[in-house]
Amino acid sequence: MNFFQYLFDSVHFFLRAALLTVELTAAALIIGTVIGLIFSLMKISRRKPLSYISDVYITVIRGTPLIVQLFVIYFGLASVVDFGSFWSAVIALAIHNGAYIAEIFRAGIQSIDRGQMEAARSLGMNYNLAMRRIILPQVFKRIIPLLGNQFIIGLKDSSMAAFVTVPELFGVSMQLASNHFAELQFYSIAGLYYLALVLLFTLLVNWLERRLQVEKIQ
């Protein structure tokens, strides 16, 4: 059987797996963005314990492989709490991406002129209000390209979920390749689906950047 025959015959398997990949990635990145924002604010906090906790989290997560973190949550914590394969993967990906997103937010916040915070405080805003209404809206616009890149990395990293039996794109390709003894064909097909998802997400990020640029000009 040739490559295109495998491609057409496996469409329903891969489309279902692609949808699960998108769901897995979306859940992980939404949670990871919240984690990243929280730890970025902790990192720039004047309260040393908070800054120290953030530094430890970022250093440990960025310094250890995602597959190790995934196995710790799925296998290591199973005796304490069983999240199941899908949510174990979501939690591992969220924690992993959160460390990188924290640094993106931290750099974005520190790129805003300090005078804006001082001006907001002089108008009677407290720190949290000024951060929410003045600083963070500008930060989000500045870091869209960096967040987009991290989200694409997160999408590709979701393939690690196959190792804890999540039937996403790579997991399905592994199963089909094993069943049909056609490793090259099915792994190549999985690569095409990942490429399509990355291209779609890239188009979305580029559209959002252009939209924000137009709003800024207006």
C-alpha cells in the first residue's frame, strides 16, 4: 500500500486525534498562561519569598525535560491522586509552558516604562489596579509574537502525551504504524497533520498581530 492510500484510509483516525491534540494543547496553554502570569508577578515582586519561589519554579521546570515532568505526574503521583492520562498531560504541559510564559510576561512587564506605573499611582490607582488597567494591556500587545512562538512549541510538545497513552496525533500514528508495519508512512502522515495545525495557528497569530497594529494606529 502506498503513502497516499494510507493517508486517505486513516483520515478519520487522524482527524479525531487532531481534535484531541487541539483540545489538549488549548487546555494546557490556557492554564499555563495563568500560571505564567502569576509567577511573573511573583518574580518581579518586592517580597523576596515570592520572588524566590518563582525563581525556584522557573529554574526547576526549565532545567528538567518535559517527559520527566509528565512521568512524575502520571506515574509518580498515581498512588496519591489519579488524574488520568489526558489531565496528567494537560497539567504537565501547563506547568512546563508556564515556566517559559512567566519569563515572557516578566520581560514584557519590565519593558514598560516605569513612569506609567508612577503616573497611574499618582492618579490614585493602587498597584493591582494600575497593573490590570494600564500595564498588562500593553504587555499583551508586545508579547503576542513571543506567546505565539511558545504556543506553537506547546502544540508540538503535546506529542509527549502519547507516552502516557493519550490517543493524540503521535499516539495514533504509533498505534497505526505498529499495526500495519508502516512506520515511515504513518509518522510522515502525523508530521503533515502537525504541520497543518502549526500553519493554522501561525496564521491566527499573524492576524492577531495585524489587528493589534491597526488598533494601535487608530
